[in-house]
Amino acid sequence: MKLQEYEFWFIVGSQFLYGSEVLETVAARASEMADKMNASGILPCRIVYKVTAKTPEEISDLVKEANYCDTCAGVVTWMHTFSPSKMWIDGLRGLQKPYCHFATQYNREIPNEEIDMDFMNLNQAAHGDREHGFLGARLRCPRKVIMGYWQDEEVLQKLGAWMRAAAAAAFSKSLKVMRFGDNMRNVAVTEGDKVEAQIKLGWQVNTWPVGALVEEINAVTEAEIDALMAEYTEKYDMATDRLDVVRYQAKEEIAMRKMLDREGCKAFTNTFEDLYGMEQLPGLASQHLMALGYGYGGEGDWKVAAMTAVIKAMTEGMTGGSAFMEDYTYHLVKGSEYSLGAHMLEVCPSVAAQRPRIEVHPLGIGDRGDPARLVFEGHAGTACVVSLVDMGGRLRMICQDIEAVKPILPMPNLPVARVMWRAMPDLCTGAECWILAGGAHHTVLTYDATPEMLHDFARIMEIEFVHITKDTTPEALEQELFLQDLAWKLK
Ligand code: MN
């Protein structure tokens, strides 16, 4: 499903105490608010006013309906008046959709002349939302709390960002990952419990034989290759005359895409250690598939492949870009400290600062022909890198704030796409924190998904979230990780 096809159900709390006139006003206002919020153009998905809840049955019935409605990606609650929360217990305990408590108020100002006890009885979200908040806390509901005036742009942006995380949760729950070959031999961090990943994140991670892919590659027609070559030359500069090599990448891309689409997979992995019957490691092929929205992970890293797909779904329609990435080399000159991120081939061109070039160069590993790949620099901007690791018994998402810069060196002999960044709080402290938390060398680098969105996603999926910011210290982080470890053992 496309992002804009999802809807979020707006449930407004009240009670019978205030009489039917108040309830009619509440319902009319809730409907008006939903319409105006939709008309703002800020929310990525539609918010649909459903009910002014006055009884436990109304709430429970709507929750049951929401749980089984595929287009409903979450519920948004708000207490226009005081809504005694015992009536929410059954509904909230049964809720299986992402939940946002939107604390707001119909009126922006306290009207000096008009305010009397009737006004107070109608407009009491300030204590209604506290009653509602208590129950959420008492039930330990994983929930997003947003407070602010419902017509303010930054408030709607926050709600919109949460909607993206919730829609990504729906995407995640039906995500299938196709593995060509196993993880790179002996590597630890790309391993993980696939059953746990499916329980928590919904990912169906399965393997298909490389031989089946080779058969599919061999069945690709010249006409199919011609069509994809035309697409390549429209999007990229052909900086090689070895067109036969590029055509082979097209052939690989077409074959992989057919298999992915046939099986309904939106992410895939492969490994240079298992290319039996293939002439090249897919480079350009994987890069172009990522640009089309498929997740990818190198060396069999299915966790990063799936996260790339989830983040691309989360940020649909945004333009900063998100890519499979790997921390490669440091520039440790004092005052000018940067990480150089790249991969041996497969960085998504959605993060490119300029039109990518198709180049052909030898590849030192994998024992196959020189592969075609896209070469470019990543653009400057605020971004973050995300890693998902299996801690044994739980999944941990680690997110680090970074500032990407135009690479400070041209590096004319580096034959791959590259991104250069300053990690927060600084390169060395940031790397200390990352290593303490067990973050992988593979990440998703995203200019579009914010740490708040990723935190929202982690909360919805009930996995651990660690955020390394400009204020993080190794000492505080070490303490946080220690306490998290204890807490997660109790869960
Ligand atoms: Mn790698």
C-alpha cells in the first residue's frame, strides 16, 4: 500500500455528564478539526474522525474494527472534555494498532469576556488529557504523546512524522526479504534470530538458491536489456565504453526484480562469497533496485536490507534519500575529523549530490568479472545512520545523528560512491559510543527519516532504541546500556 492510502482514526473522548448539546458540539468540532488537518497538506496520511466516545462499548468496538482494518495504520485519541478513563481500559488493552495521544485544545486562546463555567465544561482538555495520560501510563501502553495547538505547522509535522513511523510499522509487518546465499562466513553482526525478527518486526526472511537466480538471468531477453539500458542512460552518465559489462548488470537487475516481485519481496541480500554461475557481483543492478525502493544489504546482511526497505517506505515522497551504507575509513586530522562511508559497490543513488556516473572497475574480491557500478558523492545535510543488531533475546536499534558534508577530498581513484560526514558529538566520542552500543559497520544512512520517527517506529515495534546525539557521553551511555540490559531481561 502507498503511504497516502493509509488512514488514522481520530477518537475523541467525552462522557454523558455535560448533556447532549455539549456532545453535539464536541462531535462537530472533532469532524471540523479532522477536515482542517487533512486540508493543511502537512499530514502524509488522512485522519478520519470516527466517534465521540462516551461508553466502554463504543471504544472497544472501534478498537476491534481498527485492529482488523488493513487501511487503518493507527489511532489518534484526544479528550475534548473529561473522559473518565476506566471506560478506556478494555479498548486500550485490546488495541493492536499504533497509538498516539494527541493532547490539544479546540480554541487557541482563553476568551477573556466569554469565559464562564459553560465554556470551562466544554473546553477542559487540559485535565481530560491528563486523565487519559494516566491510564496510558498505568497500562504501560507504548504510545506517542504530542501536545500542541492542532493548527500549528510544527505540531502537524510532528503528527505527520509519527504517521510515517506507524505506516512503516504496517509495511514492516508484511515485509518479505529474499536472501541469495548466506551471510558472509564468520561474520557476527550480520547474523541474527530470524524468528525473533518476524515476531517483533514481522519480517519474513527466507533464502532462494543462487542457481535459480542464474536461470532467471539466462532467460532475460535482449529487448528487456535494451529497455533498462535506456532507463540507465536517461538517469545516469555512461562513463564507460564497456557496454557489455553494463548490459550484464541490467540482466541481473531484471532477473532479481522478477524474482522479488513474483515472491512479493521488497528487500534482498546477496554475498560476494556465493556468485556461482554469475559473471559479476551485482553493483549497478543493486543500486538501481534500491533507487526504486527495494531494500538491500551486502554480505547477506538481511537486517540492514529490511531496515533500508522500511526506511524507504517510511520516507516515501521525501527527497533527501536513504541508502545502505558502511563506515569505511576515517580522516583523523585534528579539527577536520570525518568518516568516509561507502561500500564496495552498492550505495543507493537517492543520496547523490550530482548525476551519478556508470563506471567499470576491477573488484579485488569475489573472483568474478569487473562489475559496473554507480559512482557519485553524497550530498551535504543533516542526517542519521541507523543500525539494527541482535543482542541475543532482543533487537537493538542504534541511531546516530550526523552532519554530511561535501567530501573534503576529490579522491579521484576511489571507484565507488562515497558519503562523508561528521558524527555526533564528534568523530571519536561518537565512534566510542557506537562501539559501546554494539552498532554494526553496515547502516542505513537517511537524510529523510528523523531520529524521532525512528524512535517512534522502535516504540511501536517494541524493540530497544539507542540514540547517540550531540549531547551523548560514553559514561552516560554506558550507564543507559547497563540499565536497558536489566530492563529488557525483565520484559
Ligand atoms: Mn559490507
